[in-house]
Amino acid sequence: MLEGLHPQNPTHVMRLVTDEKTARRVADLIVETFDPSETASAAFENEATLAWEVEVYFARKPDEQAMRTLVGVAAGPQTAQAVFFETLAEKDWVKASLDGLSMVEAGRFVIHGSHDRARVPLNKIGIEIEAALAFGTGHHGTTRGCLLMLDHILKQRRPVNVLDVGTGTGVLAIAAARALHKSVACGDIDPIAVEAAASNARLNRVGTLVHPVVATGIGHPALHRPYAYDLIFANILARPLMRLAPHIAGVAAAGGDIILSGLLDRDVPGVLSAYRAHGWHLSSRRNLENWACLHLRQGGAAARKQD
């Protein structure tokens, strides 16, 4: 997942109160700039004040001047001066995660914290994320877009062999395992993410179906199966998606589906070009919160927009 994990043992947080457009632009730039295992960023509307805020969590004390300079690039020097920093105790993060993690619906799926467990409708598939691991949930447009794509595909067919590349906290792998009652292969480059995904799989009662491994792309023996995958998720970043195009296409089944996300609008043409070179073409696209989610199939079917 693009948003990644909250940094292990976070020590500092940067905050900014601004308008929606600026908040999204600042958060997006920070996501693109920093390693998600070290720094995590989110833009959201404060339900109490109705103002938009940016929060950036750091695994170590940040260079405050460098961060203000970066904010200035995204939003101008006046906005950069409105940034403020705080030292953050670990117990404060857990509480903030729990308080701020509201339920998010994506088709038949509902992402929720333990405090909302009893509120999940009986006709929905609930996916619970531990409070301390709240970053890396369906609250980010990239993850929710993938879940909506999965919901759409499940209305047409039931995939048999599923792969989740860059699984993050495991939401997509867990969703597929819960819906299909089948084993889902998954991996992530970050060992902390892999631990979180395994923990979340056990929490959601699919620990026997989801066994995440530490892998760069699909570079792990556990991800190389004697069969092709008829559904592949890759919710990462544009450059690794392009670099992985021949590898992902190489393990994808003819007639299957590839779901790609973690893309800004400007990233889409380059990513599509990389996959077209291997016979995969855009079937449909979703845009959520300025992020694009792409559904690829083999052949030249005209792309359609999904609501």
C-alpha cells in the first residue's frame, strides 16, 4: 500500500491546518518524497473544526527547516510558516489512531477499527485493522480504489489465484481471502509491513490463507507458483510499477485482471505504456482523492470509467 505503515516507534509529528486542496498537495508530495517505513503522511478533514489538516509522522527528529522548504515547494512560503512540530509519545499515537479511525466502505468491504467491530453491517465483509497500525488502511484513496475494483470483479467472476504485490498492512490480501475463501500470495519490501500484514491476517481470521513474505516485487520463491495468477494487485508507486511490468505480466494469467494503484494523474501514461508493451491494456479506471486506480486486461478493450 502506498501510504505504508506508521513509522515504528514514532517520535515526532508535523502538523498543518489549511484548505483541502493545499492539504492534499502537501501530503502527496511528502508521500512521494520519503520512505513510507520512516515517514507517513495523511490529509484529512477534522470533523470538529471542518478544517483540513496534514499530519506527518517521523521515526526520528525531522529537519524542520527542510520540511518547511518542502511544504513551501508544494504550497508556498506563507503556508510553510504555518507548519508546526511536536514530540509524540508512542501512547499518544495509539490513542490518536484509535480516535481517528472511522469506518470506510468500499463496495461489499468495510475497513474498521476494533471500536467499530459491532457496527459492521451483516451483509458486509469487515476488515479490522489494529489501532497502532492505522496507517495503511482503506482510508487512503489508493487502497479504497483497489477494494472497489475488487468488488466490481467479484460481481463478474471469482478469481482462483490471487497475488498482492506491496501488500503493506495486508488489507487487499485479507479482503480477497475473506471474499474468496482461498489462499492469497502477498509480499512487501518492508519487514515491518510484513509483520503487520501477518498480524492483521490473524486478527481477521485468515491467518491460514495469507502468509506475507519479505520480497522486492515478486522476488521471493513463495510468490512463484506453478500456476499463473488470475488477479494481481500492485498498490505501490509509479516507478516500481513500471520496473515490475515484465515480472507482473510474466506471472499473470491470460484472461485475468491486474489492478494497479498508487498513481497520480501524471504517472498514468508511463505506467500504461510499460504494461502495453507486455500485452496488457486499460479496461477501466477510478480516480479517488487525486489518485488513479487502473484495471488492466489483455487485449484492446476500450477503457471505461467506473463510478
